[in-house]
Amino acid sequence: MSRLSDSRAKAVRRDSAGSGDPRRPDDYVDSATPPPSGPDDTITQPRLGPIGWLRWFWRQLTSMRTALFLLLLLAVAAIPGSLVPQRTSDPNGVAQYKVDNPDLFPVLDGLQVFDTYSSVWFSSIYLLLFVSLIGCVLPRTRHHLQALRSAPPRTPARLARMAGFTTRTLDGRPADDATVAHAVESARAMLRKGGYRVVTFPESVSAERGYLRETGNLVFHSALVGILVTVGIGGGFGYSGQRVIVEGQSFVNTLSAYDSFNPGRFVDENRLAQYRVKLDELSVTYEEENQNAIGQPTDYTASVTTDGGAAGVASETAVKVNEPLRIAGTDIYLLGNGYAPTITVRDPAGEVVFTDSVPFLPQDPNLTSLGVIKVPDGLAQQVGMVGFFYPTQETSEHEEGDFSSFPDLRNPVLSLNVFVGDLGLDQGVPRSVYELNTDDLTQLSGRNTDTPGIRLAPGETQELPDGLGTVSLDDVPRFASFDIHHDPTQGWVLLFAVCVLAGLLTSLFIPRRRVWMKAVRDADGGLRLEYAGLARGDDPMLESAVKDFADRHRTALAEADDASAPSSERI
Amino acid sequence: MDTATLDAASLLFLLGATGAYAMSFVSFALDLARRSADATTADASARASRVLAGSSAAGATAQRRAGVATLERSGGDGSGGGTVDRPRSPISLRVGLALAVLGFALHLVATILRGIAAARVPWANMYEFSMTGTLVIMGVFLGVLVVRDLKFLGTFVTGLVIILLGIATVGFRVDVVPLPPALQSYWLVIHVFVAILATAFFALGFALSLVQLLQYRREAAAVAGLDPRAGRLSFLRSLPGSEQLENLAYRLNIIGFILWTFTLMAGAIWAERAWGRYWGWDTKEVWTFIIWVIYAGYIHARATRGWRGSRSAWLAIIGFSAVLFNFGVVNVFFKGLHAYSGL
Ligand code: HEM
């Protein structure tokens, strides 16, 4: 298409924009041609009343320019949150940032940069965007519903100005009413079959197709609102929590069983879905052959027995990474693992004062793990122990001492440093089970003292210093850490997401176009058939579609001619 | 054959492919130089027609039209890429294309060998992602050539692919290691491959938008009556007009956008399966979102008064820059759950 005829066609389109046109904001364009210079909305109108100002403001807010501006602003505003750690996803990172940048931290924190995606400024941008979106989509929907029920507009007076204009002649046919009626009828039938909505006039046909394009666009934008609203409201009805379970132990889905728990606003914490999960075994496979990946885990499988849920009977299943367990409306994810050495402490008389499998936190890929044992009662003094567990212990020639050379249990060793004093457990201050505050404690053995630290292999027992008693390492089971989630709205989010995608596909790929056929009686008595089209939005195939239609129409008429050759008077 | 041997063979084929691409690049570049020369020869007649138009009674409008008409002529119908001025596909162009196809074949073998060596899809770390990504960019380019003559983008596409492959083999190369459990999912196949495909379409759209901006500048200069040779890039005169380039770029970019939308959604579904939440503003998620919003902005810009044309082209360029940034910088230097660069 040459540029000149293109711009002319566009100019005509603007004039002839009938009721079937999709409603667009004032500053919408679909061609490169600058619009005829007319009153622009940047020009201040004289003397606006309060209502007038409101109208003006609303029009600004729902204009294409504002939508574009807000979209770009949203993209820019999302950047800071990727540059500094976020409280929701990386709280430790935020704490570290505070230590590393003591001066900058309060400033950024004041700007809510560590909570970017719930910050006032980020929220205002997307809320404004969605207000604009709703303001844009509502009138368009109303308008589109009308358009769906109305007929295509009249055939333009001069088709020659429209896109893809082409003509065909019917040789040897009288340009009488019957021929014209026949051509009109055959064009109508053909376009109908092609999915067009058609109106016929005595000498012409006007057809339009692709209403789905606008429908798709509206579905797309509305589904975006759907996602936002569902996520906004849905967050209140879900909960998530974490729980570490040692092999052989069980978890019952009650508030007190969680290590940490984040309920939505509307969750009744006392009425969680009832079930019980027992971790029978966590088996881990490590790579042993590929020299480039020795010790890399290649599989985690947590074998569990569940009890409760809908069926109410115990059943055995497995939880794997990427394969959560769905039970009673919650999902259980396997997210972490480690060792939980079973440690027993006895007093000098041999009475057990402490026995438990204590989860040790992995510190490196070979699962060198750090853990804390607190024995507040039963011994002469309160005892705290900090220990490293090495699944495959080796000693380096250098200063560093012990390390683990493989994550599986090939040469397990537990080393413990013993402290005595006030563990601070009675002060009512919550203490992490993974930390030992040694400020008020006295170290009895291990590094920096005269007494060597305690080293234990499974099955071994050793004396605690100062005749406090004994400590033994009975066994080394694994632990698994699970995330438990309940989100009743995620199905809805998925549904809206599918609508977004479907809407996008229809609105970007279904062409909306008008096509006309017009019979013109020439001065010399012949009949000329004119064809033309009009693109509504991006439509690279328009011209070939018009040409194709013209050819097929012409052929159909010619064939009908042949078939009815003897009686060309046929109507 | 064992893993290491297969991987070594893969690397060999990849080096071969890079070599073929390098020669293809030179041929395509020679073709651009030829186009410049052709354009200069054609200059005399063009100037004559402008002078004629300028002296006609219609005055300024006619002059503008003549300018436009000249452009239209050289613009061809979008499938010719300047066939009017250059009736036969010149030898440098055909050699460039043949070498590109050869490079693609070697590249394909290299990628398949790597996949066999690793016994899985070859896109589980940065090295493999770059290898498959560039393969798909090349494949999409060659595929689009069947429908549209975009051979003039050959210099750009081979150039980009060579640079990326160079970075990949020098900077990202890692030996085959087994998949960590977090990546053992069919979503790795779907999500990552669609992301690669989207990237390929964005890359071509980006190239077209760049050419569109250059072309627009040249056209504006021509309409203003300046000497079109003023710009050094006279090969532009044998390329489609800026509006046509814009439409082509738009079509490629919306395909990319739809694939990217799918990438984002598939990623969310996978995140839900693996981590228990479908969206957590993880660094990689943030950048996927940013890219999506930029391209949504681009699509909007094309329908906003004052933004169609050059400004929206800039958005497409920014969008693809964000894609490259997401791949090259976010993967390597940013901290997050998506720690799979393999480095
Ligand atoms: C969350 C914010 C938004 C996003 C992500 C978004 C995204 C998109 C996308 C991807 C398209 C192209 C696909 C299609 O036609 O369906 C589009 C088209 C469109 N959008 Fe939006 N949009 C947003 C907000 C808005 C707002 C606030 C308005 C009103 C001012 C608006 C008006 C339009 C119009 C009129 C089109 C059709 C463009 C055309 O005909 O080419 N959008 N939008």
C-alpha cells in the first residue's frame, strides 16, 4: 500500500467512524498520520466548574498517555526492589545490608525500599494504573456490547479511497437489476460464510468481522483487574508456615506445631485443616561418578505417612522437590534438609537428663552443620553446647582444622564445645533454638581453652568436663524442612491468567476489518464490481483478503453464469 | 561415547559454527557496503527527480510527495528489500545466507550433542542457555526469511550471535553436571524454552526498530530537502521505509510479547510447584515483570498519539536491552532463588 493512499484511507475512516467503532480514549491513534489539528486536551478550556474539572481530570486519567506513563513508571519503580534485598523474600539479606551500610540503611528504609512491592509509592502507581484501566475498560465494554448488536455501517460513497480497492467486470452480462441483485446476494453469502456480519443494500454489501478482537482486548484488561483483586483479597484467606521434621517424627497441622506461621488476615488460626504427617525417611542421592559434580545432590525423596485429610485413613506417599504433597486443601513442599544428631546427656549417676534429635543447620554444600544443645535442668550447672557436625570428616593440613568432604554419612563426627552458666531461658525472652548466647557463659572445653573439645562418632559416649556427666551421640537421622501453604484463591488467579493469555491472543491476532462490495453501472452499460476494505487496528493481511474475496466472488459469479447459461434471465 | 567426549565434540562443532557465522557476518557486511555504493550511484537520478518536483507548480506538497515516492520506490513491497533497485540477489548476500545456514547446522549439531552428553535438555545453565538461545535466534531469523526478506538484518543477527557465543564459551562455559533437584521438572523444558523463543523474536524486533530509527532520520532529512547522502549510512536507501520497518518490528515484538507472557505465567506455575508460592518478587521474577511491562508500554505507545513511530521504537529497544540485562547481569550478579547460572 502506498503511503499516500494509506493516509487518505485513514482520513476517510475518521470521518466515517460509525457506531460500530470500538470506543477509544481521546488520544488513541492507529495510524502514523498525525491527526488533523483540532482542540487538544492539553489546551485549557475556559471556565471549568467543579464538575468540569472532575471530568477533565477523569479524561486525563483514562487517557492512553496516562496509561502509558503509568506503565513505564511501574517498570521503573520495580527496579529498586531488585537491587536491595527485600524483607519478605530475604530478611537476612536486609539485616546484613544494615550492617554493611549503616548510613544508607535508615534513608532507604525510610523510603520503604526494603519493602518495595508493598511500599506506598509502588502501590499508588499500580492502583492508579488500575483505576485508569477500569475507567478505560468500562465505557469500552458498554460500547462494545452495543456494537455487538448493531449492523455494520453503510457502504461508503466512494470505495476508491479505501484500502485494497480493486474492481472486477462482468463481461457479457446486462447491467440490469437481476444481475446486480444476484451479485449482491452471492457476495452476502460468501462473506457470511467467511464469518462476516453482513448488511445488504440494493447495490452493495457492507460487512464487518473480528468483533472478537475487541472482546479479547476487553477480556485481557478485565482479567488483569481480576488477578489484582484476587491477589489482594485472596492474601487474607491463606496461610503459610514452616516446620522442621526429623525422620521418625510427626507433624500435626495445628498452630503450635509450626516453627513459624504467617496467617492471612481472615484465617482462623484455631481451625486449620486437620491432618498429621509422619516423616518416615528422607533419602538423598548424591552424585558419585561425574568428577565435576561429586557430592552434588541429584534427588531428595521424603517418604511420609499421612493421616487425616479427606479420606481419614493413613496412607504412604512421597514428597519431592517440585512435587508437593496436596492434602486437605494445603500443599506441603520439601524445601530443605540436614542432619539432626540424636544426643543424650546423662548426669554423673547415669540418669538421662536430655535426649533429642537436634537439627543442625547446614553451612556448606558438604553439609558441615552447626547446632546448639541446651541442657537447662538436671546437671550441677546449666549446660550449653555448640557443635559442628561433619558427615564425612577430614582434617586439613592447614590451620582450619576439621571439614566435611562429602555430604553423605561416610565418616560422621560431631565436635562439641561446652559452656556453663545462665542459659537465659528463664527470663521469658524468646531464644532461637539455633543460637547460643555465650556472653554470660563460661567455656569449659574446646577451642581457646585448655581442655580439648568433645568429639563423638555415632555410638560413642564421652565425659563432660568438670565431672558434669556424659554426652553420647546415638544416631544421626536426617531432618526435612517443609513449607506448608494454604491458598484458596490460586485457582482463580490461574483462571484469570488463562483469560489474560487467551484475550491477548485473540486481540493481537484476530484482524478486525470491514469489507465492501459495490455494483456500479458504467455509462457504457457494463457492470463493474468494486471491492475495498478497511483495517481496524493492525491488519497486515487486509489487502490480500480483499483481493482474494474479489477473485472468489468473480469466479463464483462466472460459474453461476455457465451453469445458467441458457436462461440468463434467472433471478 | 562418554559425557566428556560428547561434550568436547559439541564444543568443536560450536567453534565451527562460530567460524561460519563470522564469515557470514563479513559477507552480509560486504552486502551493506555494496548497498551504500548502489545508493550513491542511484543518487544522481534521485536528485534530478527532486529538482523537477521542486520546480513544479504544486510547490512544497509536491516536493514532499516526490520525496515519499522515491522512498516508496526504493522501499519495494516489503518482500523485496529493495528489489527494484537491485533486481538480483547479489552474490555477497547469497554467500552470507549460505554460510549462516551452514553455521546454523553446525550449531544445531553442537547443541544436540551437548544435550546427549548431559542426557537432558541443553538449557540448564548460562552456557547452555546461551548456546540454545543463539541457536533459536538464528533459527527464528532463518525461519522469518522464508516469509519476509529481512536478509538486510544478517549483519546484525550474525554479529549478535557471534558476540553471545563468544561470551558464552569464554565466560560461561561449564562442564556437564547433573541437574539439581530444583530444576528436575518439565517446566524447565517449557518455561525456559519459551523464554528463549521470546528472546529470539525480541532480538529481531529490536534490530528492526534500530533500523527504523536510522531510516526515519534519513527520511526526515530527505523531506526537509537535505542531501540524503549526508548520513553515512546510505545503504538505508535500499531498505524498506521506516513505517514498514515499524510494522514488521511490531509484528515480531507482539509474538515475542505473547511468548513472554506465557513465560511469565509458566514461571509462576513452576514457582508454585517448587517453592510453594507463585509470585515472590524474587530478583528474576522482578526483571521478567519489568520486561513484560516495558513491552506492554511499547504496544500501548503504538496506539498513543505522539508515541507511534520513533518513540515506541525506543521502547522496543529499551525492552530488549532489559532482556539482555536480565540474562547477562541479573543471572550472574544478582542474588536470588534463581541460582542456576552454573558459575
Ligand atoms: C495494567 C495495565 C495495562 C496493561 C498491562 C496493558 C496491556 C495491554 C496490552 C498487552 C495490549 C495489547 C493487547 C490487546 O490489545 O489486548 C493493550 C492494548 C490496549 N490497551 Fe492496555 N494495558 C493496561 C492498561 C490500559 C489502560 C489504563 C488503558 C486505557 C487508557 C488501556 C487501553 C488499551 C487500548 C485502547 C488498547 C488497544 C491498543 C490497540 O488497539 O492497539 N490499557 N494493553
